[in-house]
Amino acid sequence: MTIEMQQPEPYLITVLILEQFAMITFASTIEPFREANWVVGRKVYQIKVVSHDGNPVRASNGISINVDGSMDSVSASSLVIVCSSWDPHLYTSPKICSWLKKMARQGAKVGGVETGAYVLARAGLLDGYKATIHWENMEGFVETFPLVKISTSIFVVDRGRFSASGASAALDMMLHLIALHQGSSVSSAVADGFVYSKVRQGENPQRLDSSGRLNVTHPRLIRILKFLDLNLDKHLDVAEMSRSEGVTDREVRRLFSMYLNVTPQAYHRGLRLQRARLLLRQTSISVTEVAICCGFSSSSDFSRAFRREFGQQPAADRREIYYLERPAEQASKSEAHLWSN
């Protein structure tokens, strides 16, 4: 008589996808666990993909995918991952928030990818926790959820919460979670299977700083650019930039002219206007408040600068992105369907 060793139960992972989720982020989230099963040689991870109502979900690229059921069909899970991208505020309902809180109370580790942190924060699950979100959504997130300890890292794991900022960051984070659960050898084998030779740690920044994006190598100019990156909430004149580095105003102007072909004031104003545009598109704060947050002396001064930079007034830009991202008819139908369930 032979005695068969009982295999441990698979680790249950539930992935909740919201309308307009990013397909590449979704794949980066689930594929590492599928590959881990192949590496280990048995079903270590069992993945269930759900929507709020069990119906197919349309990704941001227009492709709809079927799901395994509704979130209510999940009674227990070891890991819950929210996968969302565009307009998470439009698709985060009270029912979703209640379900996430229930799963957390039952002991599930709960996280999100790309803009999934928004959904968790709306459910109150990130208050007092460190978290990250895609850099384009960060300004609005900070304004909306001041109790969350926001990080610019590519991914963050804080106690029973975790978040990743985008597609490749989701892959990095899943490899990290697999390493914690199955060991670094399994995680490394998964990365090898994806021909992913440079696995990043969570503390890596989401974006290059300004000097990196602009390919600037002059050490003095690099320091000035970092100083300006940290002061997007105020108008700085050349004298203040000069004092930060202990050089003359003339030297600051020379560096900007030689390496960037722009004046220091115009460069910094452009940064502040880009930040203002993100706030307009991601928050509901007034144009006047946006102007103050970005160092403009008045809303009229801000509006003039904004129109010169982007070709239209701030309020018009806010309306335009609203209708570009979610046509009125589609948005109203989606909201009505979601909030009625």
C-alpha cells in the first residue's frame, strides 16, 4: 500500500478588474503567478478574476474580457488585487468599497496596481499606510487622500497593504511577493522565464528626475533642476535659483541657455503649469486653488500663462479631458449601471 502525500491548498488570489483597466498591467499582475506554478511544478497559486457584477469588463484598449464571476462570489481569499487605470473615481462604488473592507477584515492582504491605490484609499484601507500610484495620478491622489503616506517608489508593501504604480512595476511587485512566499529561487526563475533580467526593488523611483529626462550631465545644473523640482508650489526668480547653488544670476542664465535653450524662469513656469494641468484633470479643486498650489499670484495670471502654454483656458482644458476620456453618454450609463448594483 502506498501513502500519497497531501499537497497544500493553492494560495487563493482574487483580481478585481474595473472598467478601463490597462491590459498590460493586468497581464503583468497575473502572469507571474501562472509562471510560478509552472516553475514549482504544481498549482501553488489559484487566480480568480472578478468584476463588480460578474459581467465582462472593457479595458482601456477597447478589448473586453470575461471574468470568473462577481466579487460577491468570493467568500475568502489570501490576496486581493484591484486592477484599475483610467478614471478610478468613476468606477469605485460603495459596494466595491464594502467588499474590499470585508475581505481585509477576514485577513486578506489587499493591494492595487496602477490606480488601484485610489480604490483602496476610497474604501479607507490606506489611512496611515504607505502607498504609491501612477505618477500621473499622484497630485490628485495627495489632495484627495491626505492621510495616506504617498511614495514615489515603483511599488510599496506596507504590512497587509501593497500597491504598484504601473505595468512594469506590477511585474516587479509580483516577483517580490512570490519571493516572499516561495523563495527567491522561484522568483528568479519566473523572471528568467519572462527574459526579465533587471528586477527592480520597490524603492526605485517611478520617473527619472528632470536632469535624467533632459539628459543633463553638468553637476551644477543638475542640482539646480532638482531644487526647482522640489519647489513647484512657488514662483522662483533667478536670484533664488542662484542662491540655492551659490552662484551668480548670470551663471544660472548661462547654464540654462547652453544646455536647455530656455530661460530659467520659462523652464520653471513650464514645470508649474504641467503640475497645474494634472491637478485640473485629476481633482475637483477650483482653478483659483490650483493657481495658488502652483505658485501663481492670481487666477488671472495663471489663466494667461496656461493659455499661452496649452492654447486654452484652464476650465476649458478640464472640460475637454472630461469628454475625451469619458463621453457623456457612456459615462452616465456606466455610472448608473455601477451604482445601481
